[in-house]
Amino acid sequence: MFIQTQPTDSPDRMKFLPGCDVHPPGPLEFADAEDAAGESPLAARLFGIEEVADVELGPDYVIVGKRAGIDWLQLKPAVLGAIMDHFVAGVPVVRARAARPEGAATAPPAAELPLDESDPVVAELKELIETRIRPAAKQGGGDVALKGYAAGVVYLEFGGPAFQLKSGIENMLRHYVPEVERVADWRDAIPKPGLETAEAQAIQELLETVVNPQVASHGGHISLVDVEGARAYIRMEGGCQGCGMANMTLKQGVETQIRQIVPSIREVLDVTDHAGGTNPYYQPA
């Protein structure tokens, strides 16, 4: 296993990238060993290192915070060893029976989205997607799948550059199926309070008016997933997913622009499954 490291905005926190899934549902934070005990064997193993102050588990990363006065040159080998030992042992990152505190909701798998097969509207949607929308999406190297439908909202899974067709798909579905009000990415099915804040709204406007028009020429799209305190979580889609320049796009472009308009945001985290990218604009090295 080759584990990469990246600095964060805080000199006391470092990101470790093991090159595999860590906690795909989204970030989990642990403040101490007691918080991690019984829930995350990986976090508990890291807290076994005396100098570790806090741990965050993300979709494909581990962020470790160190105590003041400790040098990363001394601590990093121990952290790398603990992460490698955990994955080699085949132990789960988070125990399935563990429950997060109230309010710490995570996105459900697609199977949990409402999709009543007996609903005639669902039947219409399926036919339109299979006969008209998917063939068009596949011509451009993408794909579209119906994941759920409820209260006029159609939840779709967009593959590759198909996200660029979202507006056209919505117009088509609303034309043929009057019950449809809008189309949404299935991963955004669960409401997130952080997206209702003034900070999130400012970031959303920046993405839609400045950033996405720029990356659209590469068949890409960037979505705001959530805002939690001083952190913003984004997802790269289409040509940006799996792109070899994704990290540069994040660090030198998106993060810089977000922090300029929302100074309270200190860190922008990418929760994209880049390994699942099917049509990256630049192939990874």
C-alpha cells in the first residue's frame, strides 16, 4: 500500500490518502480515543499514538491532528504505519452497529430513495430515460440512471459527462411528465442544514456563475455538497471526476475563489470518488 500525504491549512493537521475507500458516506470526526472507541477501529488505532490529538475519516482520506510542539517528521512514520497496519489487517474502518450522534446524518445509499414501481409516473420516467435520455448520454460517453422519484423530484445518477445534460433532461421530463418539477442528483437527496446558510448560498452562486462555466469546456461540473463550520465539501463531476489535474483545480482554483468570497471558510475538501471517473479530461498520471 502506498499512502500519500497532503498538507492542510493548519500546520497541526495532515491529510493521508491510502488510495482506497476510507468512509464513503462522508466525513466522521473524532475528538479523542473515547469518542472513537467502539465505533472506529482505525481512529482508535491512531489514538493509540500518544501525539495524535484528533482524527477525521473522509471518503478516501484520513486527516490526523497532532498535539502542539510535535514535529511531523517524528509523528508521520507512526501514523503511516498505523494506517497501513489497519488496512492490511482487513478490519472495518467503522463498525456497522455504531450510531452517530443525533443530527449527524449521512447520505443514504441509492436503494433507500423512494421509487414506487407501481406508480405510473415512475413507469413513464423509466421509459423516457431508457429510450431517449440514456442513448443520448451514451453517445457523449456518459450514462443516466433513475434512482428515485418523490413529490415531483426525479433523482438521477449521472455517469461521466452526462451531468452536462441535466438541464436538458429536466426540460424533457417536465414536458412529457407534467408531475415532474425538477431533477436532482441522487446523492443530494438528503437535506443538509449547512446548505441553507448564507455562506453556502454565496459558494453556490460562485460555482454556478464563475467556476462551472470555466470547467464546462472540459465537460466538468463542481457541486457544493455541504458546509460545516469552517469547511466546505465539494464534489467534482463529469470530466473533473478522476481528472489528473483535479487537485490543482481544487487547490489553485476553486478553494482560492471560495475563500476569497467567504473568508470564514478555511478548508475546502473534495469528496469525489475519483476512482469512479469514467471520462476524465486529463488522464491521471
